[in-house]
Amino acid sequence: MNIATVSELTLDQKIGQMLLVGYPAGDAGIDALRRVVERRPMGNLILFSRNMGSPEYLYDRLAGLRSMISERSGVEPLVSLDQEGGIVARIRAGFTPMPGAMAMAAAVAGGGASLSDVEDMVAAAAAELKAVGFDWNLAPVADVNVNRENPVIGVRSFGEDPLAVADLVAAYARGLARAGLAATAKHFPGHGDTNVDSHLGLPSVGADLARLEAVELAPFKRLIAEGVASIMSAHVLFPAVEPDPIPATLSRRVLTGLLRGGLGYDGLIVTDCLEMKAIDGRYDHAAIRAVIAGADVVCVSHTASLQEAAFDEIKAAVLDGTIPESRIDESVARVLAVKSRVRAVRAPALKADALASLLSPDAAALARRMSEASMSILGGSLPSAAGGGLYVDLRPELQTGAEGADGVVLASPTMAASLAAAGSSLEVVEATVDPDEEAIARAVAGVGSGPVFIGIYSMQRHPAQETLVRRVAAACAEKGAPLAFVSMRDPYDAAGLARLGLGGSAVLCAYEYTSLSASAVARVLSGAVAATGSCPVGAI
């Protein structure tokens, strides 16, 4: 279908172009979406892990959804997802995995990978998404993670150096563009200096304008200069820009004053989901307020009634003159421009060719190489595991495709299998990230004279891990067993170890618990590869 012009669309169709909506799981979810679209011509889709399936399933499903939405809206939808890589990957099975942001940054900082590798990796993964029907990736994360207590960004960021982050997000966005996917720089003006998850509460960044210019805004400036297709707003307070208690998503001073006027951005602005608790229940008429602030697309990811309410509120605001229709036309023109841009790069025309293009051996090899190159050692040297020993695996409880409260998707545990595949003779004791007394006792009982490795996971947010670490460390001291750690998510856990009196211990940073990183950890511990990465944040 050809891209329509603004003048060819009805008011309802134009408002629909400004909505990004999700739907529940299964056939019931499709039926619910169909009912919404029949009543209101929603223009764009976002899919979550609940909506995913095999590549063949997605190819057929997305083709059907495109047809359904096009028939009502007059324009094919942008079909989006959050496929950042690493711990945030809405889709895994049947597609090439990709290291996350901080892992890629560590690989580049250590010299084991280049910015060109980042671009190539993203382009390869994006081409697979394009092949099955996606054309908008809500990535990269352009936040500079300067707060070690940040509960929602952390390893999703490329690090704490704004210039390095700018280089990396630019390479990432170029990779998406090569494959015909629209990139989204998020979360403007920056979510990296927060200690509250905006899915659950309302964060605030208290930095002054000079600091914002030097740190938070640097990656966004770079992406704007390179023509990034879209920018996502943050549900975060920025008193230095907006003195009223209004988050960036609803602030005209931020979106129109700073982003449009100050930085000269004329691309598409999309909100983060308005169902997040930073907005929902705090601010009435959020959809209208976001549009007045300067947003072009309002995201309502989950609930049909809220999606319909957002549509109806925007329409009513146009009809009563609160929002001029010319303002709607400006946003719709930007949406249509992005649709034209992504359609310029074609996916394989035939289903068989599209599916055959997935899981390229070259892409898989690059992903493995980058993951291995990301492995970074803090503190002392790792003890040799050649003669066996113990690995305590504190793994996320959620399985592949499941979403936590912060929307982060966690991989299923693979460390035991990865160690076995690497030929390691380490014994493995498995526990959750919140080990109970029985699990702690099993870990302590497993300590012998050989080296002990504890795979910690966001220890600062899981106090029971500290209990396990103390007791296993005491057992190691009693038996003369060398002790080291593997950080399977936040490298800042190294500082927590220092507080426990274990600051001299070696910490292998893996940045994420995925099949890729588990394999890389196993290969480092078995001696097959060296840990050459350089941690992109000051972790200790």
C-alpha cells in the first residue's frame, strides 16, 4: 500500500496515526485488538513477549495485522518492539541473539570489537526483524548511566562516558537504518541518573542545565545530527528545565522548548507507555497533555479501554479547539515520513526467502565474538578452574520471554549447560537470585579445596545474596579455597563486595544473563578465551 498524505486522511484516521497500541496474548488478544481497531482506526502496533512466537508465526501474524489495520486506518502501521539486545529482548527463539548495550560497550572499550562491529551486529539482527514484519525498534537506550543505584537502566546503557555512549548509540542507530528499521533514542532527556524505576514510580533528575548539556544530552545531540528517526520521552522530572512537577513526557518546556527548539529536532517524538506508574494515576488526561507538550505518537501498550480513552480525549480536544487540527497534521506528517523511510528498504518478498534469511552463521559468529570480547575482570586475577571446583549460580527465576515489573526480559538459566559444553569440571549449585536458607546451605556444603565462583545477579537489590556470599566466603577461608565472583548483570555489585570486605576478589563482569553471556563466561573459566573487555562504568 502506498503511503497516504495527511490531506487524504479523515480526522479519525489522523488521530489513529498518533497512537501506538499493544494487545493481550493469544487469539483472545487478537480479537480484542480487532474490536479496538474496528471502533477506532489505531495506526501503529507494539508487540511484547506475550505476542511472540516462531518466525513463521510472526511472519503470518504480522501480515494479517498489517492488513487489518491498513483497512481501517488507510495506512500500513509501524510495527514496533523493544529489541535492545541482552536482557531486553522481546523475541529470542529462532532469531540471532545480540549482546546488550553495556556488554557491547565493554567489548569496544577493551579493543575486542569496534564501532563497525556494533553497527554490523545491529544491522544483522535488525534484518531478521525486518524479514518477519517489524519496522520500528524502540532502541537504542541513549541514557548515560551515571547512577549506580539506577534500577531500570543500568546495563541497558552503553556506559557512563557521554562521548563514548554517543559513538555507540550512533553506530547502533546506523545498523537499524541499514536494515530498514526506524531507530528510537530513549529516554529523553535522560534516565541514567535516576534511582526510581518509572514503571513503578516517578523519578527526578536534579542536575543543572550545564550538567544536562554535558552528560545527558550528548548522545541525543549526536543522534539528532545523524538524523535519528524517533526519540522517546522519559517519564522523569527535570526541575532544571521544567520547574513545575511535570515529567518530560507531559512538559512543553522539555519536548517543544528543549528538544524541538533547543536541539533543533524535527523528527518523530514518541512517549514511553502512558500506563507506567510515573504517569498512570498521577496525571489526568495524559494523552492530551503529551500532544500539547509536543509528542507525535502516544504509546498505550496494554489496556484497550485506555487506548480508546486516549483516542477519544485527543479527538475531543481537537473538536473543542484545545488542540488545533493543524497541530495534529504536523504530527501525522512526521509519522508518515517515518513510514515512508522504513518502506524504502524492502524485506524479502517471499515468505520462504524471508525465513531463510534468519540465523545467519556470520551473524551468530559475530554475536559470540562480541559477547566473549565483553568479558571484563575487576580486582584480582581469576583462579584457575582447570582442576574443578564449585560454581554457585544465582539465576533469574523468570524464563525466556517472561517480563519483570520493569519490562526487562530475562533469559532462562543456562550456566550449567554452558559450563558442560565448555568442558568445565566445575560442580554447579543452582539457586534463585533470592536464595533461601536451604540454597545457602547447599552452596556452603559444596565448598571444598578447589576454587569457588559465585555468579551474583544485581546483589544490591537482593539482600539474601549478601548472606550467601558471606557464608560461602567464610567456608572458603576455612578450607583455603580461592574465591572469585561472576557478575551476571550489574558490575556495580563489585562495590557491594567491597563493603563485605571482599574488595580484593576478582570479579568477572558478564553484564547480562543470556545464553550468549553464559557461554562466554564458561569459555573464560575453562581457559578457552581471555577476558579482554573493559568495564564502561566505574564499578568499584
